Amino acid sequence: MIKKLKYKILAGFGLLIGMLILAGTVSILEFARLSRSVTSLLENNYKTIKASKSMLEALEREDSGILLLILGQRKEGQNILRSSDSLFEAAFIIASDNVTEPHEDEYIGEVSHDYSSYKSEWEHLLVDVKTEASIAWYNDTIHKEFLEVKNAVNELMTLNQNGMYNMASQLKEKSHRALMPGIVSIIAAVVFSLLLNFFISRYFVSPIIQLVEALQNHNITSRSLKVSITSKDEIKMLENEINGLIRRISG
């Protein structure tokens, strides 16, 4: 015989568990997407921003090296220029291999063009420096080239900073979406638990209480309990069995 009451209770708990599993799965998927977005943010925009800062640092050191050469400190100036050039080139390679934003390749091309022009201006200082001419040349030419490269690098960095800001805004929205299934599942679990408690109380606890009260108030002259269980499950079977037992005893 099918135990209807058992399956009613199991169905209620099964539905509750299913809701929690569904909500948990959705939350896990959303957090997985969020994790991939964070990884993308770090690997893409942040990498180029860091490379841009390295290029700016290299440019500042190159500018210092040029001034040292003009002032006659050749060895130190040459060493600074060579090491700074290597630092700039290494950072530029990182940035050029990490094009992720729209039109970023154009910004990379601008940096490459301006730096090549700037470098071609100061390379001859490594061989020969005439102080008076070099000071005028620095003021009229090389410093302008320096500012152009610096501006190009700053524009590249700004592009990726804006991209990072936009991505951060998207991550905020995604985090809210990731939290919503959890919040909804908690609210649903509370509501459904109340409904389940009502169901158990009405269809399980209340009929048993009715049977107990009917047994306590039973008149031995009566051939059945003064109770009527409307459900068609094990509790109704229990009522029928008790009435049958009463009839057999009275019989």
C-alpha cells in the first residue's frame, strides 16, 4: 500500500532542497563568472597600466640621463640612458602584447612612433656632446619630444584605466546578480518552511491530536470514535483500524 503521508512529507522537503540546490547552483555560476571577470581585469587592463607606469619611469630616467650627458657626466648619463631604454622597451613589449581595449593598437602605435623619434634624437649624445649646443637643443627639441612620448604613454594608460573602471562597474552589477539567488533562496526557504510547518501541522499533527482527544473522550457504548479524518492517508487508515478494533471489542 502506498504510504501517502510519508511521500507528502518527503515531497515537501524535496521541493525545499531542490529550491536551495537551484539557488546555490545559480550563485556558484554567477560567482564563477565574477571570478573570471576579475582575472580578466588583472591580466588585461592592470598589466598594461603597470607597463605604462614603467615606461613613464623609464622616460623620466632617460631625461635625467640626457641632462647628465649635457652637464658632462658622460659615463653615468650613458649608463642611465641604456638601462632606461631597456626598461622602456621591455614594458612596451608587455603593453603591445596585451591589446584588449577598442583602438588600443592605435595608441600603441603612437607610443612606438613618438618613442622612436625621441630616441633617435638623444642617441647621438652617446657619442658626442657639445655642451652649449646641447643645452639649446634640449630646450628646443628633445624636451618637446620627451613630452610627446610621455603624453602618448599617459593616453594609453588612461585608456586602460577607463577600461578598468568600466569593468569594475560591470563587476559590481555581477556581484549583485550573484547575491540575488542566495537572498531569494533564503526568503523562499523561510516562506516555504512556514508553509511546510503549516502543512505538517494541519495534515499530520492536527489529525493525530483529534484521534487522541477522541480516544480520551470515547464512550465505551459507542461503536466508533467521534472523529472524522478527511484525508486519505495513513492517519485515515489508523482511524479505520481503531474503529474496527472498537467494534470487535464491543461485538
